[in-house]
Amino acid sequence: IWEGDEPSDVKRITFDTLQQKVCQIANALKKVGVKKGDVVTLYMPMIPELSMTMLACARLGAVHSVVFAGFSAEALHLRIVDAESKFVVTATYGKRGGKNIPLKDIVNKAIQNDDHVEKVLVFERIEDTDEIPETPTFDMKERDVRMDQVVRTQRPYCPIEIVDAEDNLFILYTSGSTGQPKGLVHTSGGYSVYAAFTTKTTFDD
């Protein structure tokens, strides 16, 4: 059950629907060129597509780097450059406390002088409808991709990329409050085992 910024903004997603959407997003990522080992920076609001895209990256063997959507363009830029990320996934805007946060505009500012980023994949937030408009709801740049349009045409199945236990799963950056932010790398095997152990000990499963 996902709850948005407003109490009335609720979505119920089954595990079956989740798996299908993750596979569609994974196939969309492959379509735009993401492959095993690539770093994909996620600068997204707290919407279901954030978790789905993280899982889609893991399915492809790509390394996701989540950057808090409250960070500035400069902070985002530092993390993109440090991770040598060629792909950025974002949304047109986020909602917090009733206010719209212009995430796509912040991404534009963060990478305006960066030729390393090849694609910016944009989820469009459309209020009160699941329909995707024919025309973009944002000012599209040359490297922008309308993610919703690509995702909806993909198969709801994507085979898992086999990775080594020591292959990178994701990068999580320190706050940078005392200097340059440092990327902490978590590996596929170690993190998965620890997550399973934590679930078992916390929920007595």
C-alpha cells in the first residue's frame, strides 16, 4: 500500500503487479542502453516507481545510486560525476508538504555542463489519471526519454542477469556535510544476506 503526500492519494499494488512493472521498467532501461555494471542515478520522489526502478536495476545487474530528492543541483551533480553515471532517472516533480518540487528542472541544472550523462529518463506525474498524454508535460531536452511511454510498450517479463556475490548492487553516498560526499558500495551477496537476516530476526519469520 503506497500513500502519497495527500491522505486521499493511495495505491494498492499486488506482488504480481509489482513484478510485472519491475520487468517492464527493466526492459525499458535495456532499451535505452542500460547494461550490467552501469551506474544509474535515481533522483526521484517517494512514488512506487522509485522502488520499482531500484529493483529493475538489480534485475539487470546495473548499479543504482539513490540521491535524496531534497538535495540541490550541485549535490546531485557531485554524486553523478563521482559515480560516473551515464543514466539519470527522475520525475517531472515531487510533492512534499503540499508543494511541488521541480525535480526535472533540478536535474537539468545539475547536468547542464556534463557530457557524461547520456540519457535522462523522466516519469511524468499526472494528477488524478493514469492516462499518458500524447505531448510531453515538460520541456524535453535532446537526451530526455519519456519513461512512461517506453515502459508501457515493454513485455512484463525480463530474465534476471546473473551476478557474482561480490558484484556491486548499489552505491549510497554520505551526506557530504564534512567534505566531499563518499560513495559507499554495497555488494549483491552481502546486502541480500543481511536484508534476509534482518527480516528474519525482526519479524521472527
